[in-house]
Amino acid sequence: MKHRVIRPAVGTGLLLLVPLALTLRDRHAPVGEGWHWGPLDFVVMGALLFATGLGYACIAPRLGGRGQRWTLGIALLCALLAIWVELAVGGISQLAAHLAGARPA
């Protein structure tokens, strides 16, 4: 189990270097311009990325072929992106509210 945790942990750390660099670059930019992540943003995104990577690392070896692994990876990536969009701007909730209001009565 230990070897399954290493790749997602390293991958999470490397991916979080991108928003860290952008946050440091834009630290003097006015709010609303640039990239402004707080500590909680890094914790939440780190947990989300790590959980997604760990889920793939635990489930993928049990699948039969390459196609099934790709399907799992794409499904997990879509779930990660949907959660990220919802947390960032409430995009999924806004879409659902729009669709609910657009239906004929």
C-alpha cells in the first residue's frame, strides 16, 4: 500500500507548485486580478488531487485492460474538475439553477 501513496503524493506536490508560483508572482496584484490562493485553497485542492490520484492508484491495478484504465482516469478527472469548478465559482449550481428555470412549466 505504501508504494501506491508515493506517486499521488509526489504528483500532488508537483501540481501544487504551479498555483504556488502564480500566487507568489501575483501577490501584489489587486484582488480580482491575477492569482490569489490562500492556505485553505491549497489544502482543499491538495486533498482533492491526492484523493483522486490515490483512488486511481488503488482501483486501476484491478481493472482488466488499458481501455478500462483510461475510462477510470477520464471519469476521475471529470469528477475532479466538476468539484473544482463548483468550489471555485459555483458553476455546477449555477448551471443547475439555470436549467431548472429554463424548463417549461
